Amino acid sequence: MSRRSMRLSLITALTATLASSVAFSASAEPVFNRIASFAVADNLPKDADAKAATSSEIITVSEDGNTLIYSDSPYGGIGFVDITDPKNPKAGGVLKVEGEPTSVAVAGKRVFAGVNTSESYVKPSGRLDVIDIASRKVEMSCDLGGQPDSVAVSPDKTFLAVAIENERDEDLNDGELPQLPAGNLVILNLKDGTPDCKTMKVVDLTGIAEVAPEDPEPEFVSINSKNEIAVTLQENNHIAIVNAASGKITAHFSAGSVDLDKIDTKKDGQIKFNGEMKNVSREPDTIKWVGDDRLLTANEGDYKGGSRGFTIFDKTGKVTYESGNTLEHKIAAHGHYPEKRNKKGVELEGAEVGRFGETNYLFVASERGSMVGVYKDTGKDPEFVQLLPSGIGPEGVLAIPSRNLLVTANETDLGEDGAARSHVMIYELQDKAADYPQLVSELTEEGTPIAWGALSGLVADESKDGILYAVSDSAYFAAPTIYTIDANQKPAKITSTLLVKRGKDAAQKIDLEGITTDGKGGFWLANEGDQKKLVPHAILNVNDKGEIKKEIALPEDLLKHQTRFGIEGITRTGEGDNETLWMVVQREWADDDKGTVKILSYNLKSEEWAAVSYPLDKKEKGWVGLSEITAHDGQLYIVERDNLIGNEAVNKRLYKVAMADLKPAKIGEKLPLVSKTLVYDFIPDLKKLNGFVPDKLEGFAIDKNGIGYVVTDNDGVDDSNGETQFFTVGKVSELKVK
């Protein structure tokens, strides 16, 4: 770089830093909000399989802050995203490399990629590829002598460090250590942004850990301004500090263990924070320097541990802060607790440190909860700021203070029609309120959060403004629950729960998909059946204590045509002899005309079943079905949706059917086809959080003032990023199709 170019670069960086420090009013508390998402599959070449597995794992940025660069292990490439306009990221393409990219780091005009080329676990190998960012070409490579994991560049751009993991085979002897060959740390000198392969120093890390000292497995590296390299030995539960110039270990210590209480320890179809674990090894994954004297670790766990939190150490190994269960509880209050994968709880994996203006922020990413915890570094106990929603499985976290940006790389790619892909997500520090969460829970008397998720049906209280009730579906099969939501505050709050019971115990074999009031302090619930799981298609009446007082099966003439996709919503109309329950069936049954589904009615006085036929919108991909029904002002409001997400999502719509036109026929007779009127398109609302449009818009309710409320189902954070969108569309009578 010429001196003139260097001066211009320094001036640009200084201007950006000053701008970031004065961007906010003195009285404001700025927060991060997501401003864009980029689907990694959009970087695939035109001739590639659009369903090819892709991933964004570790992420970095060019020195001008305009190009994001990530490692894509399953596709075998290095991806580039143009964020010149961060609110409109553009595909920059992907460079295929020979092998499995594991990590990336930038110095000057080059990106350094660790590439795993191992023949087997016992014959590990790998190299460092040096890639020109502008041309997207590999300029040179260095043989690293083993399987690389994390790569880091020193702040002064004079050293590059690579953690050579030489990972174990988890299927061999149940993953027990030791499994040689041992890993190590590699250090290369950098000159003008180019590594000198001949200067490679190999740092022996054997003999220092208490766990399997002969088989260190380095996981992550970070370098401070003093050119001290911190490296985690995750499976060995150990941390080492190495002088980059000499390659000497200057300090090392055990990552230690934690006693945890008030945690959920069982995969049993319910979230109960009443368990404990003693002496849990931290087994840290990511490590980041906080200044030059402290270290932040995300304690994911791998071998035997995983302490569900993050820790701040000083350089001697003294713990100056331990989060314990606190971040996990906050994530659960946001509805993001992964009950089906809770051996290690929310599983914190990624971490980052960034100074924005005068504030030093700490970021910790939950892989299984798909959230990022944001904290202010106070020098002592960090101060919690907020939780950010992310894509599925955030692994890489990147702060770009010069542009007031934060970025996450989310590794999980489900790769199927209607399923979420891997995403890069971009956030901006803003002088405004947080966009997320839109719904959180309060604490119980025990001081733990009300656990919730998978909200699948919604109804408004008949007499109270902004009070609603929701049900969870079979994601929590051991604890079917009715939740009370107070929407008179922002974010809305889940204030209490009501367990649905048979006798004294939680009801089993039910899948609650709809809820309406019964006018007597209780509720009618729609139970979606599943023959394979012996779950019946039925409607249930519960009292104000959650006890099932009546269970009504669907008539046999109807059930002989059943499929798994049953009742998805329920509402109540009329009084006395005319009191009627109306229910929507989600998908076509065997006796339905193609492209139609049933709206069922059940007269509570005469106990007679009847139905009409509802015409579904045509589809190009996936399927279209019904997910909610709400009676209001002489109309049945019906939510119709497809099962697609993101840019593929087309149908998330509200229709109405006039009650006066309904002439239900008896089951078994020819059903009259109703006429529907489009009322509203929810997709613009579902895009406001700048993530991807979710597939499951499943709850819609109208309160006594005619205000419409919407909630999405997050699938209990199973194959989902866990986001729940909860919002109002205003007065339903004033809705217009845009």
C-alpha cells in the first residue's frame, strides 16, 4: 500500500470512528436492531443445485468494511457478501476450494482461510489458503501439518495464528480421549499482509491440561494488542496463552467448572427449571480478548461439559465473572429455549467484543437458542443490554464498529422446500427502541421465567382490552398450556399459565392448535389428531382450572376420511340454542374436492355436526391450508397460509366469510362452497423484523375493540430460529389489501 493510500485509509477509518461516537444523543440508550438478512444459498452459482447444502460459519470483513467473507464448510467454499449498503446485502459469489474451509481472517487485501484436507481422523491434514479479496483467487497456500480450526490475525497484522485441532472421532469409544495425533498451535509471520510459510512455528500444547494432557484439541484462537495468543483446548477444558513472537506458552489454566441450579435437564416434552448439575466443566469454544488483560469464553461444551453460560477470566485464570444460568433464563423468557436439545441448554458457542463509541460491548451467541446476548463491559460484572434474534445456529459473530454494525453467521441449513436456509444477518446500533422481542414472559414465584414457545392458537378476552390467551402445541406434549398475554405493554407479556389437565395430571395425547372462550370462564380447545401417535381429532372444554370437563370426538362419518392435518382453529358464535363452535381443518381430507378444505360447525345444544367447503388459493410450491378462525361482527375471519418461508413465502393472508351466507350441510352430504373475501396480507408485517418470513402464522384474535392480534408458531425452537412474532394490525374493520 502506498503512503498516500495508507493516509487516506487512516483518515477514512478515523472519520468513521468519530461518526460512530457521536451518532447518538447523550440521553439515549442505543440498541442493536436487525436491518437485513442474506440467505447463503443466494451466493450459489447459477449452475449449482439450488438445494445444495450451504453454511455460514466463521465470518470476517474486509478492512474497508464493505465485504463480508465467511467459511462455507459443506459447500467447500469461501463466500462473499457486498454490504456497501448494509440494509441491502448483495451476493458476492463463492470461491470453491479443495477441502473443507473452517475459518477465515483478513489482513489488508487478503483473506486467510483454514482448509481441512484430512484423509481420516488418524491422518489429519490441512492448509492455509491466501486469497486475494478483489480477484477472489488463491494466491498461495501453506501446509499446516494438521487439521485447522480457528484462524486469527494480530491487531498489528504481523502474526497469524491457527488452532490445529486434529479432532477426535466421536463414534470411536464414545468419543473418549485420548485419540492421537495431538493438536497444536501454528504461528506464521505476516509481512505486508502475506504469510511467510518458512517462519511457521508449531507450539506443542501437550502436557498442560488436566484432561487428556497427551491429546490437546485446540478449538479457537484470539490475539490481543500485545501479540499474546489465547487458545481454548475445548475437550481438555483448558486455556493457554502463547507469546506470538517466541511461540512460548506464558500461562495456562483449567477453564474450571460450574454448579448450576434452576435449570431444565430433561428432554421430556416440558420446560421445567427445577433441575441442577454439579461440577460441570465449562469446555469453552470461542475465546476473545477483552482488552489486553481479560478473556471472554462461550462455554459450549463438547466432550463431557458445557456450562450453559459465559465466563470472563483474567490472564491468571481467575474468574472475574460467571453468567451461570442467567443468560439461559433470559433466552427462555424470549421463547427460545431448545427443550428437545437441552443436554447443554442453550449451548453458547460464539462470542465477540467490540467498542462502539465509548462503549465496549460483549456479544455471546446461543447456537441452540438462535439468539445473541448483548452486554456492556463495565470492567466488572457486565451489564445486560438486550437479546437479538438470529438465524438458526449462530456460530460466527462479528462486530464492525466503524460502521455501527454487528453481523452473525448462522450455520444451519435445512435445505428442503419450505425450510430455513443458512443466513448471514446484519444489525445496526440505533438510537431507537428494540424491535425484538415482541413477546416475553414474566418470572414465576421461584424466580425462573415462564417457559413458553410453539404458540399455535389465539383468542381475545371478551371483556378486557388487550388481554389474550394462547395455546402451545405438541412441541411440549407433556405440558399442554394456556398462556395469558397482556398486550397493553411493549413488548407484550406472558403473565400466567394454565396447565391443561385430565384430573390432576397434565393431559396426554393432545395437540392443541386452537382456542376460544366458552363464556363461562373456561375455554374450548381444538385438538389436531394424528393416527400414528394415537392422538384423536377432537374438541375439548376446560374450566378455569384447566381441567378437561368434556371431550367431543369428530363424527365417524368424517373421521373415515381423516389425515394427520386436522383442526387448526376454533371460534364460538351465538347463544342458547344457537351457540355454535366453528372450526377450520388445515388441509384437504380424502373426501374434499381438490383445492378445498372444510369449515366445521358444532351446535352445542343439539350436538349436531355440519360443514361447508372453503376454496384454497392456488399454489406453485409446497401446500396451502388454514390455520385460524375468529368470529367478529357477523364475519368469520380465516387465516390462510402456505408452508413456505423467506422469499418463497406467498400466502400469509386474512380472509373473511360472511356468517349470513353460511349454510352448512350435514356430514356426508355435498358441502356448499363458500365465497371468501381477501382482507389483509400479513407478509409486509412479517418482513418488518428484517429476518426471513416464517412459515407458521397460526394465531389471530380480535379483541372487544375490534383490534386484530397476530402470533407465529416457532415450533418450540426445533428446526427453527425460535423467533415468535406478535403484533397488531389495528382495527380489523379498517384493514385494506395493499
